Amino acid sequence: MQSQHILGVVPARLGSTRLPRKVLRELAGRPLVEWVWRAASESGLMEQVIVATDSDEVLAVCRERGIPAEMTSASCASGSDRVFEIAQRFDAEIYVNIQGDEPLLTPEHFQALLAPFADEAVEVTTLATPCSAEEITNPNAVKVVCGLDGRALLFSRATIPYDRDQAGNIGYQKHLGIYAYRKAALEKFAKLAPSPLELIEKLEQLRLLENGISIVVAQAPTDTIGVDTEEDLKRAEAELLKSPHFKKSQWAG
């Protein structure tokens, strides 16, 4: 088993339901998963970033482009399970679970995600960003409520907290689905059965909270667009092309 301090893993399942083959769909002439891998790699915070897939086609595309990739089981129920499978082959202190459908991630997102690990008590981190008005009631935009210490109290597709008195200025926070785990926390997650709230909301991070594993929520430097539909793909490409990160990237053009 290879040993590394921080390992990035990009789960990239080909059989997505809402947008088939989305990790191989092109933005600005390159597969979506390539943009995600590049942003993680350019952060310089991980010794290696590996694409973890269940598809021979994704594996071949990645290797043709010089992207480290590993085959994982088609039976993995979640991205975290796929990360855990990679963790059996590559030893690290911290594993970063990077959604393969987030092409607007930048190196700064990884800086924010990993900074809390300066505190040795931190087990798991994730990111949040202010929720736009149109997303507050959208169940596809997951909301998160945190305690005064910055740890997550609850994630939900519902609008939380509920503004009973219509006071406004709630400051809703949208969760961005990128995580970092200490090795022990990842192993604990993988051994736990899916939890009741996780099954209801279809949110794997609730398994951690329901089992007493705390999640520190850091502020993302910018919002992203998770690609689930054709419209998302078009919006993400438009934002990518005009982003400062893209314009200074060696990939531009």
C-alpha cells in the first residue's frame, strides 16, 4: 500500500441517471472530470489526485489524458464508499472526496476545505456558501445549519432554518458536496450502516452526524455549479469560460 499525507479522490461514476455519461461530457473541449481533477491538482495541497471510476471508458479517457485513475466496484453505494475503496490501496492521513461533477472548483476551494485540519481534533470538513434566493426552496440545493463552533447541526433538502416570523436576513447556507476525512473517520463511515435520516433525505453526510461524527463547515470562496442536467452543463461552461481561474489556466484555449 502506498503512503501519502493527503490524497484526493474524484469519484466518477459513468451511469448517472439525470444526465447520462455526465463525467465525460465536454466543457470548453475537455471532459467534465478533467476540469475537476485539474482544479484539485493545481491546489498543490494533495500529493496525488486519483479518479475512482466503475467504467472502463472513464478509466481509458483519464489515462489517455495523463490523469491517474483506478477502477472501483460498481457496487459502491456512494462517493465516500468509492473513496474508502481507494483508501485500501493508498494510505494517507487525510482523504479528500471531490465530486466529479463540480467543474467550477478552484484551488482556493481546497485551501478552505483543508485549513481546519490544523486543529487535530477535526475529523471531517466540508464547504458551504451563501444560498441564493432562488435556491432556498429548491430541494436539489442542500442547506446546512451550523453551531456557533462552525460544526454542522443538520443538512437538509428542506428550507432550514424555518423563518417562522418571516424576519428575513436568515443567511441560508448551501452545502457544497466536497469533503475531507481523517483516515479514522472515513473508515468509521464505511463500516456504518446507512442511517435513518440519510435514507430519507438521500444525503450520505447525515450518516456521520447521526453517529456522532462531527463535520466542520468552512466557507467556500465562491459558489459552484454541480452538473446534473443539460441546463447545468451549459451554465457551468459559460461560468467556466469567464472565470479568472480559467483565463489564467494553461488549459485556456
